[in-house]
Amino acid sequence: MSPPTALPAVEARGLMEAFAGWGSAATVVTVNGGDGAPRAVGASAAGPVSQDPPLIQVTLWRSPAARRVLGNSTFAVNVLSQDQSDDARRVACGAASGLAWRNDGGVPVLSGNAATIVCAPWNVYDGGDHVLLVGEVLKYSLGAARPLVLGEGLQSGANEAGQQPEPVLWSWGRSGL
């Protein structure tokens, strides 16, 4: 038996291009801040984990913005609609001005979402330069709007009139409110 050979080092930039090669719904995690002000951070990824118990996971870039939404507070997973491309830009740039908020049982959520999922914290896992936040779904609501999809690092998907939206840079999690 021959000795194992070392695998070549993974080139980070190429890997990020590969990761950005498929579409994902633009997702923002929101929570009440310690000062009572709403906080928001974009998720790199989100998806279902389990139906029994009902669990969802969101992947957040390990950052000060992510630390502000992690904790023992109920949080909301906001799946942005195609009408919220300006909100996506604001969150990606770390700006709070202009976001339309509503209160859902004490949890701040963005108005106009394609879907909103309110969760109790279940667990947080180490994911290298990211953290994986798992929440137990307490309730959810589905809006009538279509989700805003990010693909190849840019917002994608034509609207009903066939127009392509303006691009949104893929910078979720590196910033946040």
C-alpha cells in the first residue's frame, strides 16, 4: 500500500466563485438588539433542517454583526422579495436607514418579505469563518411576492415585466446592522 498523497491546497478565490455559482434566496436574520433597536445581518445561506422538531439553519459570516444577532433571543429569518432589492443593498452595506420594519410578537421583521420564519434559538455551530445558527420554528408566514434570488454573486431573476433587476453585490454577513 502506498502512502497517502497530500491534496492540493484549495485556492480561496476560486472556491468562492464556485460557491457563488448557484442561486440562493436573499435572506436576512433580524433580532431585537440589547438596546431595543432592531438588528439585521444577511445570511450566506439558509435552509430547512428538520420537520420534527421544525428546525431551520442560517449561515452567518463570523463578524461583529453576526454576534449581535446570536444569543438567547427569538429571531426572524426574512426571505426577501423581489421588491426588496433596496433593502438587500442596505443590509449588505450595513445601513439601517430606509428599512421598513414591523413587529411580529416582539420580534422585528422586515416588511414585504416573500416569507418570514420566527424562531427560538436551538443551537450555534462552528463553521470555520462562519457560524451556523439553528432555530426552532415557532411560526411562519408566506407573502404573495416572489423571492429575491442571488446567483453568481449578483441578484438574478427577471421581474414579471421581463426586466432584469440591478445587481446586488454578494457581501452578506460581512456587514449588518
